[in-house]
Amino acid sequence: MAEKNTPSSPLDLFTPTFFQQPHAMLAQLRQSAPALPVTTPNGLRTWLVTRYEEARALLADERLSKDMRVGRHLMSRNFVDPAKQAEFLKETGERSQFPQVLSVHMLYSDPPDHTRLRRLVGRAFTSRRVASLQPRIAALTAELLDGVALHRRTDLMEALAFPVPFTVICWLIGVPPGDRTVFRRWSNLLVSGAGTEEVRQACVDMIGYLRTLIDSKRAAPDDDLLSDLVHTTADGERLTPDELISMACLLLVAGHETTVNLIGNGALALFRHPQVRDQLASDESLWPAAIEEFLRYDGPLTNATWRFTTEPVRVGDVVIPEGELVTISLGAAARDPERHENPDQLDIGRDNSGGIAFGHGIHHCLGAPLARLEGRMVLSQLFTRFPDMRLAVAPDELRWRSSLMMRGLEELPVLTK
């Protein structure tokens, strides 16, 4: 097979226009090449993979490493802007764009470290713990919907989509209520993908906060996941202090950001497809299938987290050289017409087996069952309680967050009456 020529300079893809309407652009890229170089918002050159078959294969390909102790050294040579490269090299430690202490969790590691870290976290993050949250999630959702009922117009992101998963992950980790507002700000900054001073300061603040919180759990354990992580062992091993900070950050940020967007994007899909709302209203058993379709149609993660090649890797008829950063577009892969017929249509009856919204292989998201549970419980309660709820603005007036990783709305204004 002949190798395909790729652009000599990376495409400046992640523009404000792209974030608002990504699917048409991703469809063009998917047709043009299975992988091509693009520039991220903070100025890094990376290869974007857009087709389902290649994306799923690469998510489990051992030739793509996630060990950021090595990968961070590739960052400096992959900046397209010399000024941003110099800025990256100047910042070190907790003030860097990719601070080491936040990069030693299981998402940024390879076996055997990944195996050890996932085993330790798995001992604390159990299916029993997730199932025990159902009554509390139901009660919290009902309480928030009581508040929604008081207003004719409300922002569903602020009133429901954000507070449920955010509160749940704070319950799990053991974050005191008084600390949650500032944590929300740090989280939004960290997932933006921007290499700004504000983001670097958020890293410093997050690290300092988590260090103090972990110390408090070590001194006085409570019935929460972070206390378990501090004290759990496997084969005589514990998480190191840096691993605890990094893992706590991963659980706190990833543990609610994805679910916020699953709820928001799923609600918008139903507002725009009343026939699907009618299907769900007449048959509640369809909700699990609906959640899988929401994850495919407009999933909460637009791109998978960083990977880099440890040797040349062929992607279709393109060869990505060794030592290159790779970004797998989950959003583009989910709408690949080679995988799904009529991929731009919402169809809760389609076969979504093999979906990659939460990754694939050893890095498949450990919290996916919790996200699915929350998404199903919140959305089913919402549309049962408010069967006539509708958008308060035209769909093209909605604004999407500018984030390299997350696909989520800034606001979702609705009318309840």
C-alpha cells in the first residue's frame, strides 16, 4: 500500500468556529485522510485520527505510549510556535503546562505501572460503592428538579447537569461542601487545553489543595474513596504521595466533567428529537440504549487523552513517525459512516456495541458505569417530571465550550411552562 502525502504544515483546526460546529469539519477530514497533523489550542503539533476502525485499534495499540514521564520530553519539540516552545521550556515543576505531579495516574502510564495503579484504584472504586449511590442520586435529582419547577426559564446546565455529577464525585472523594466552588473553576481551566498563566496557576492551586486534603484523610480517614486510596494496599504496595495527588485530580476532574456533558448533550438531543422523547415516554426500558446513542451521537469527550508513538505506526495509508503526539478523535470516529449507517441521525435502536466514547482497551474509563448510571437516572427523571420542557432559544444560538477534550454546552436555557 502506498503511503499517502500529508500536509507539510499542521492544520490550525481547533478554532472558535470548529468548537461550535465540529462535525462537518471532522467529516471532511475523515474523508481526506485517516490521520493528519493539526495544531492544538496551546500550540502543539499532533496527529488527529478520525476514522472508527483506526481509532479503536490505536486506543489499544501498545506502540502508542501514554507514559507522560517520557512523553513530556516530546512536547518541547512538537510546538509549532517558537515563542510557545520557549514558554513551555521556561515553566517547570508545578507551574508547567503538564506538571509531573498531575501526570502519574493510570491514564498517563503504561504497564506495569498502569496495571499496579488500576489494581489499587479498582480495590477502592467498586461496583458496590457505585450501586450504593443510586438512592442518593435519585434524591439529589428530585431536589434539584423541585428548584427547576419554580422557574419558567432556567439554565439546565447550571440547575441540573453540573450539580448532580459534581456533587456525586465530591461525595465519593470526600471534598467538603465549602471547597467545591473553587474546585469547579480549577477543573474548567484544566480541561480547556489552553497553555495560559491562568491554567498554570490552577494547576498549582489544585496540587496544593489536594495535598492538604490527602493529609487530612491520612490523619482522619472517612467513609470515602480518597480515604480508601490513601490506606489501601495491593501486594504490599501503596500509592505514592504524587500518585495520590495525581489520581485524586483524575477522579475529581474526569469523574464529573464527562457526566456533566453526557447529561447536557443528551438533553439537547432529546429536545431536538421529540420522536425519541415519545419512544422513551412509552417504554422506559429503552433508556440504557438511549444513553449509548447519546454517547455516540454527541459524546462528552471529543478527543481521547494524549498518546505518542514509540515506533512508526501505519494508520490506514498514512505512517505516523516515531516520537509523534497522537490525538484520537472520538467524536469523528463515532460518526464514521463506515461504522454506522446514517451516523448524523439520532437512533436509539441502532447497535452501539463496540462504542469508544469511554475509550477502549486497558485505558477504558473505570468510571464509565457511574457516568451511565447518572446519565440515565437524571435524564429519565427530568423528562418524566417535565414532559413538555423545551428549548428557550434556537439551537444555533447555543454555545459550546472551547475545550480540546470535552464536548459540552456552556448553557442550556429551557422553558418549563
